[in-house]
Amino acid sequence: MNMKQLLTAGLSSMMVACVPNTPEPSEPDKVYSIEGPVSVYMSTVDQTHLFTQVEDAQLFLKQDAPSSGFDITLNPNKQFQTILGSGASFTDSSAYLINQVLSLEDKEDLMKKLFDREEGIGLSFIRQPMGASDFARTMYTYNDRPKGETDESLEYFSIDHDRADIIPLLKQALELNPSIKIMASPWTAPGWMKSTDHWIGGQLNPQNYEVYGQYFARFIQAYQAEGLDIYAITPQNEPLYVPAHYPGMGMNAMQQTNFIRRGLVPAFQKAGLDTKILIYDHNWDRKDYPLDILRTIPELVSGVAWHVYGGQVNAMSEVVREFPNHDVYFTEASGGEWVPPFEAAFLGAIKTGIDVFRNYSKTYVMWNFALDENNGPVVPGFGRSTVRGMVTINQETKELTYNLDYYVLAHFSKFTQQDAIRIDSTRAEGNFTSVAFLNPDQSVNLVVYNMANQSRNALIHLNQQTIVVPMQGKGVATITFKLQSED
């Protein structure tokens, strides 16, 4: 992602039951207590700590706890959305760098640190481009034909491109973390399906809605044959932006509605697929787009995917209020040179993560897993990239560097299990903010950001108990502990 975003009755079988996103108190008569020990992992803007375990948390009876600090009250009885996890994307560029440029030893170590829950940070959600994006070494789809030729029978459909780097890494990730969910998004349809007959620009021709729906089904089936289940798709990445220098395609809300109704749903039904359809996959500034689709075909889609590059995060909650049974997925936030590291970029990404989860997202997904020393590779003609990967892999020296984004996702991912439930925790905007998750094993992962410049105690209250965690100014902590409950 670059600066441009910053500036700028058979059908019922497709339904997948969704847990309502509106908060519903769960067993309000339960009384919870903290069952020690309390573990704290800290990051500080001076980089003395980067998701480093510290030992200075203390558990008090509430009346005996220090009174100086900021107060966070937890309420495990007030529960919100279930969580699928955090992650990023194996773009063509990322997959090539990890699979071919890194040494085998460094690749194995990186994959463990990304996906293994014990030795790494346990990332559990991958957003996979369907074909080339801006971060690819060449432009391609799974059914490219010479200009002027078509292939309505999809005779030449093939995922062979992905077999070199992408599929092996996805399989390895799943071996390390079997709970991973994979979603897929195209940047463009094959050129012959579009008004431009090219990867760049244009729109999907309406007469190709059916064959493009079949293209999605073939992709999902081909990945299934490799042992890779596709949990969800979006019809188009950033449908309101048509890039001039890399693969892309415009698709307004009416076009997306018609494509889902006439192309995707019939193709998925015919193939017996239950892959979720998530709409929009673009910025917070155009909530009218998903609302138009949800008001027209709510029974055909499972949720809405969102990006960070425009508008305000509460747009997600505003859509949830009208459609509480449709899930929220946050699917792209990229860091880059427009926000200088470390302090501003790190704290901005932490704040985004807390905010998207507090606005009902099931996921927090960044962009490239890896880029090189030049923020690439990028497609020919793209120009200079300003985007940062989670890690940097130097193509000349083979050196591997973990960037701030890795530590950001560690705070949200390491101790948040799949199917955790967000629970209520307090915040005071401009002072401090937090988000809390209750795991299936009754452990809690609480992420706290001290927004003040001065060091202060975080006073975390649960009924008659208080955890006290000293925090530096602008510090971030992940605090984890077990709960026990009495009915």
C-alpha cells in the first residue's frame, strides 16, 4: 500500500450463521476472580522493551492497591464478538523473499516466530491475494490469455504460479498453527474478462459475471486440492480505487451486488462451497458502499471487510448497528515511510489494533509479511515503494530484520486464542485505551496503551481484585492471567 490511499430459496443455502455483534451480557450472575500468576509483556518507545516479558506486576485486594494511576475495569460478563486472529499477507513478493532469498535456517526461524504459538507470536489469519497485487514480481492472474483471446470454459485456469513459493509457505504456516484461517482477495480479474483487456484499470464486463464466479470457485477448489481451505473471499480489493500502475479493477456497490448475485453465489452453490463472502474490502470513509449491498442482498453475504486508509474506525460500528448479524473483518493496514518509525508508527499501529477490535472486528491484518531493502519487489512500472513489511529481507546480504509491525501484532496475537471473545474494558480517549479478550481456556489477554507522556500505574480492576502494572509514558503492555468463576 502507498501514499495514494492516505490522500485520498436456494440462495439461503449460502448463508452462514453469524454470532450477533451487538454486546449481550453472558451469564451476568457469574462472579469472576483472578487466578494468578499475572504475566506482562511490555513495549516502550525507547525500544528498551519490544514485547519483552517483565516481572513487576502485582496483584492486590482492591482496598489494598495503590490509588495513583489510571483505572481499567474488566467485565467478563459483558461480551462482544469472537476473534479469529491477526496476521498479514503472503504477497508474491513476500513469499519469494521468505522462500527463496532467506537461508533455510532463517526461513524456518521466521516461520516459527510468525505462526508458532509457543516459539513465536501465533498469527492465525492470512489474507491471500488471488493473483498479482502491487507487490509482485510480474503481473498475472490464474487465467491469462493473449490480448484478444478469451477462455469462457476456463480451460487454461491454473494456480501453478502459487506452487513455487506461496502454497509451500501456507502449508508450513498451517503445520505450525493448524487454527489459521485463510481469506483471499483479487486485485483484478483476468484481462479478457474486463473492459480494458488488461490487468490494469477497467471494470468487469457484466457478461462475464458467471465465468468470473466460476473462476473464484476453481481457485477455492484448487487450493482445497492442496490441503488449503479458503475460509472467506472478497469480490475485489479496494473496489473504489483503480490504480494506474499495478493490477486493479473498479467495482461500484451495484456492480458488486450483481456480481455476487449472478456470479459468485451460483458458482459456489454449484460447486458445493461454503466459503464466506465478505463485501467491500476498502476504507472507513465509504460506509454507504457496504450498506447499499447489505440492504439489497443481506442473505447472500457473511460480513464486511475494511481498510485503514480513509475515514474513521467507528464506521464499522455504525454498519454493525444496522446489521448486527453480519461480521466485521479488518483486512489491511500497512505501515510505511509516511509515518516515521519508531514511536509514531508503532503507537499508531497499536492504537489501530485496539480500535478495530473495539469496533467489532474479528481480525487485525497488516499487509506484506516481508519486503526487501527497497520496500519491494513491486510490479514493473510501479515506481518506488514507500511501504514497510513486517520484516525486511535484504536481497543482497540475506539479512533478516524484524520491524515494529511484528511487535505490534505480538501484543494482540500471542495470547489471544482463536474463538476468544472480546470482553468489556474501559478506556479514556487521549489518556489511555485498552482491549481485552477472554480465551476458551478462561485466560485473559489485555492490551493496554498508556497514552500519556509520564510513567504511571495501570490499575486493572476485576471485582475485588486489582492488578498494578507500572508503565512508562507511551508504553504498551500485554497482560495475561487466568480467571476462575463462581456461578
